Amino acid sequence: MKSLWLLRILFVFIFTLSGYSLTNNILGGLFGFLIAIAVVVFEAFARNISLKGLSSTVFGIILGLLLAKIFSEVLKQFNLPVEFMQILSSFMTIIFIYLGVTLGIRGKSEFNLVIPYVKFKRQELSEESVIIDTSVIIDGRILDIVKTGFLDARFIIPMFVLNELRALADSTDHLKRQKGKRGIEILHLLKKEPNIEVVIHQEDVEGVNSVDEKIVKLAQNLEAKVLTTDYNLNRIAQLQGVKVLNINDLANALKPVFISGERFSVKLIKEGKEQNQAVGYLEDGTMVVVENAKWLIGKTVNVEVTSVLQSPSGRIVFTKIIN
């Protein structure tokens, strides 16, 4: 940072000296000094401009100049006074450039390094990009999945998701506050993992209000996938053509597969929905429904699989008591 400031000071000094040498006048040196200061201020301001924002601005300027040129050619057909045409053309050029730049800046979320009608993708990142929603961060299982090395992706955390976590962490409700703090802690641990890249996406998504809609829109703009545990977000994203990675689906897919006739032991915990049914759970959380076993609640029994039902909430195994 110090070297950058030294370079700026050297640039201002050389430009001031050049202005004085060319004119042999103090005013020339002062003029060179002012120009150098203006350039340095512009350079410092330009550091905050993203490449996407710059490309969309350039596109807006080109569009404005093109429209101004078309407008000037149309004016020539009316045989107006030359001075009036020049003044009007100058004003319209400024107006069209302003409109083009504002249009480009407002629509920069739609640009991926856009040069008119040509779209370039960054090739230096071979891994795919995945947008993580709030539910996944709070859930925490993503950290265990990353540590196994099965998921190799560039994780994008939108700023509006981070703001949602902060709001939860500052909530007066104890449960929400605990969820927010847990989510922030999971993010810190994810950033320390050497096998993945975690990026905070600063730009907001305009035109939509809810966080789910913003995630889907951002995924479309960045051509990324969405990682979630939210069933509603899952359905909304799929309807709009966005690929979704659902951790709950992954967990269900990794549960043991049961076939009719298979036998195992399970401890019965509570009554089932139907008459005389009892319910138990395996270590992975799979629900086991045992027919005619209400009187054995609290005991471990041997059962035989009769059927398996796959529901959105998980897998349910229906069984009967052996002997």
C-alpha cells in the first residue's frame, strides 16, 4: 500500500514538472498538477468498480453514442440551421450517453463481462459455482460433507444471506439467535477449509424482495447451482430451470436400502398412527413402523420388512414382528 502511494506521488511530481517544462510557466505546472490529481482521484475511485460494472458501463456508453449518431443522421433530413443542429446534437448525445450508462449500471447483474452480443466466461475456475442458502448454513452438515472431499465447488455466499444470518444472530428470540450464531460459526469454519473456495457476493439482486427469489435469480445470472435444505426453495428453483443440490435428498439416498423379507432389530418408542402400530427409529433416523406391536412399546424386537415408502420427509419402513 505504501508503494502505491509513493507511485502516486511520483506520478503527480513528474506530471507537474512536465507541465512547467512545456510552458516555462508556473501556471503550466499548476495545470499539470491539477490534471495529475484528477487522474489519481479517478484511479482511486475506479478501484471500487467491478469488472462486470465497468463492462456494462462501457456497453451503455457505446449504446448511447450509437443512438446519438442515429438521431443526428435523422436531424440532417430536416434541413435545420447548422448551429441549431450542432447544439441539439450535443445535448442529445449527452442525454443518450447518460441513459445508456444508467441502463448499463442498473442491468449489470445481467452481464457476465459483456461486450455487445458477446459473452465470455472465466476459464480459470474449473470447478462449478454453488450458491448456499441460509438453511444449509444453519443446518451445518455441509461442513461434514466438505471435509469428506466429495463436494468440490466454489461456494458463493450472497450478501443478503449473510445479512439474514446477522439479523438472526441479533434477534431477541433465543432460538433464532442461537441459529444465527451457529450459522456464522459454520461460515468461519468453511472459510478455513483448504479444499474449497468461499466467496462473499456483494451485489444485491434488484427487482425481487424475498431471499428465496433473490437466490434463484442470482443462480440464473451466474449460471450456478443452489445448495439448500429448504423444500419450497427446492421446488421454486427447479420450476425456473435452476439445478438444486438438496442435502436432505443426499441424506436419504445414503440411508440403507431395505427389501421385502429382510430382518433386523429395532427398539419401539411410541404408538403409530394406525391401530396397534408401534414406531421405532434406526441410527440414521429412518422411521420403522411395526404392525400389531403397540403392546411391545419400550422393548427391542426382531422385525421383518413388508414394504418401504419413500416420502419427501424421508424413508419409512413398514415391518411385522417375527414369530
